[in-house]
Amino acid sequence: MFFSWFDAREAQNFGTAMARFFIERIPANAGLSEKQFASKSKQVLEKMNHQVIDFRRQNKLNIYKTAQLGNAFKWALKDAGYEAGYIDKLTQWLVARLQ
């Protein structure tokens, strides 16, 4: 029971999957105008929000698992070449939805 508190594999996998979902729909080098980027990102974040809600319903997350999920998400976006400030905002958005 105690060790399950530290088993964050599912959370990490979900964080990575969410990053891949975002990256596939809005690549870092997409070359979109601000207006296009805003519209597309709004659509993508709405879809991600539904997935986050489903994941939260099916999984009990503690602070450690939430942190691991956010970290996996953040590093996947960094590896994909997104700007650090934008990554931080997206990660904060994701973690806030998990609360």
C-alpha cells in the first residue's frame, strides 16, 4: 500500500502522452501567426482538458504523482523545442487541471 504512493509510472506515461498530443497538433516550428496559434492552441487545450478530466477520475493522484506527471510533460515539450516560458505556462495549466 505504501509503495503504491510512489508508483508514478501511469502518471508519467500520461504526462508524456499529453505532451505528444500537444506536439503532434502544434509543432514547435509550425510557423503559425499569433491568431492561428491562439485558435489552434485553444482547440487543443480543450481536447486535452477532457483527457485530463478522464484521467483524474480514473486515477488517484497524490502530490508526488502529480509532480512526476508535470515533469514528464515538461521534459517532453523541452525535447521538442518549445520555448521555456511557454512550457512553464502549459505545465502550470496541466497541473492546475489535475487538482
